Amino acid sequence: MDFRTLPDLPRLRLDNVTVPACLLGRPGDLVRTDLVIDGGRLGTGPAPRVDMGGALVLPCFIDMHTHLDKGHIWPRSPNPDGTFMGALTTVAADRSVRWTAADVAARMEFSLRCAWAHGTRAIRTHLDSIPPQDAISFPVWAAARDRWAGRIELQAACLVGAEVFSTDGAFAATARIVADHGGVLGMVTYPLPDIATRIRDFLRLADRMGLSADFHVDETLDPASNTLRMIAQAVLDTGFARPVVVGHCCSVSAMHEPEALATLDLVARAGLHVVSLPMCNLYLQDRQPGRTPRRRGITLVHEMKARGINVSFASDNTRDPFYAYGDMDMVEVLREATRIGHLDHTGPDWVQSVLANPARACGLEAPSLAPGAPADLVIFRARAWHEVFPRPQADRIVLRAGRPIDRTLPDYAELDPLME
């Protein structure tokens, strides 16, 4: 198949494509089939044919944990030492003087253009929400959500540390901003003397406001940090029925095996959704001057999956002090997750970790290749995973509503005025 001359027709039959069997409800890994595009959706019946030569085809992706408000500040605020604390302090300093509505909007738009070009159809972002930033960033995000409607579906969760949470005062005002903008209630959890009480109160507040919850959890390799278990127990104790997402969960990888597995058993009982951010965790965790890292921070994704826990992977940060790299490319995320987490040789359905799994966690329509589904597709010049993952797939085709999009990425020079 000549990728440069794929016909731009409203009705088209893509013959001889390769797709993951799990997306068709079949056993096995990859299978050959045909896909019919009809009026922007997948259909059936006769249509002009194109022999695709076995090209691998996936639905467009869902990136369920990002930080669009932080993205691309590295040139003006690099992490001084690559550590987690270096990231925290550097972002706080940059935010306090630079995060105007115009600044956040421009950087957010740049990231969304990248995600669009790479084939992403839905994104959840966390927004730093210490006042007055909550009143700045949520309206900016809401405007982007409206502007990108029909192209990228956007969700947003507030991001505050557990130490500032309360059911009255400043956080109550933040929660109202979140609710008014149709967001998700979010918080960072780590060991505090009263953290279990704060988690329960947080869930009760979310329940009263009709909001789902999304936590940053135990982003450390300290095995004594186990707020993951507290969140699971709080969900069971309070009967919280809306989706609860827990991200990072690094410390469980450093715990003694019995404690780690008992924690995961409780997570499974509570029905938590886990999102792993392997690239960011690889960058920050176990970083010490002059010492090669021993522990890499990825959470126990295999043990979670074995317990029926819904596991996803996502981008996390992009060119900011928490992660100096990244481009909002879910192909890169899946490729690096496969390498870092040894997803190969462990089952043929890990591709769902960037498709149906995040859709389930975020309450979105699951990407599908079934007739009637939107013809939002990513087509690769590759016929198998061992041809997809060795290369960046820069020549992929992205179809939205059955039509090829312009995949030109924005130039970093566009951001230069923000970096002065």
C-alpha cells in the first residue's frame, strides 16, 4: 500500500488489514480482516477497495492522565537535578509568576495539536488548583474543551495536595469551580497523620457533589507509603459508587510481596481503576547523584491485571520539570510501557490499556472497530507489533470520521515568546 495515496473517499473498503483480535471479540493476538468506512463510521457491504497489505489498524487512543497546564515549560524552567522535589519546587516557582490565562491556553493548545496529530481522541488532564490558579486554569480548559469538541474529548481533574484539603474554606471553593465546569475531583495522597480521615471526607464531598474521583497516589519508592490501601478501604467503607482512579502507585513496587499483594486484593475488591505512568516514573524515581537507579517505579501492572483490576497507561507530563520529554503520543506510551513493564509474552490484549480500559475508567465511549463505531483510526506502515515498536511510526495515517487528517506537528518555535 502506498500511504501517500490512500483515497480520500466517503465510502471505502480497507482490505487485508491487521487488527488485534481482542478488538473484534476473538481469541488470539493479531488477525487479518477488512474494514469498511461509510459516511464517517465503520460499516458493512460493498465499497471501493484498497489492498492495505496487512497494515496494522487501531482505533484512536485515550490518554487519561496528563498535565496540559504544565506542558512545555522546560525551556524556561528546567528541573535543576531531575528529582521529584526539584520538579515540585520548579513548577511552583514557574506557576506563581507565569501561569496567566494566556500562557496556560497557548501551551495547552500546543499539546492538543500534538495529541491530535498523533491520533488521540480523548484526554483527561489534571490542573494545578491551588487558589488563585483554579479560577484561572479551569475556564481556560473549558474554553479548550469547547473549541476541540468533536475532535478531542476533554476532561479535567483538580490537583491539590492532601494537606490543603478541607470540607470548607479554600478547597470547598475549588470543588465548586470543578463542579461548575463539569470536572473531576482530584487530590494527591501521601502519609499524613490524618490521611485516612481526609480520604474519607474527600470521597464524601465528591459524593455530595456528584463528582468522580482521581487521585495521585504514593508517587514514591518508600514502602511505608501505602495510601493506596487507604483509598480502597475508604471506597468500601463509604460505599462510594462513582469511578475512582488511582495514578502512579509506585510504592507498592517497593513493598514486601505479601503486603503488596494484600493491598492489590483490596484494590480489586474496591473496583479502583489504575493508571500507570511509566515514562515519568522512570524519569523521577530512584534518582540520586552519581548512582545508577536500581528501582524504576512502575507499579505492579501484571499482578493488578491478574486480579481483574482495570489498568491503563498514559502520557503524564510533557516537557516540564516532572518529565523532560514526551509529545502526547500514545504510540510512544504503549511502546515504552511494553518495554519497561515487560508486557510482551504476557497476553495479547494489553493494547486495551490505551483504548477500552481508560474509556471505562473515565466514563467514555470505548474505541471500537465494530460496525457503527466512528471511523477514527490509526493506520501503521507495519503488520505486527515487532514492526510497530522498533520505529516511531512517524508515517502513520490518522483518520477522523473516515478522512485523513493533516498530521503536521506544531513547531516548538511557536512557544518561544512564552520562554523569554
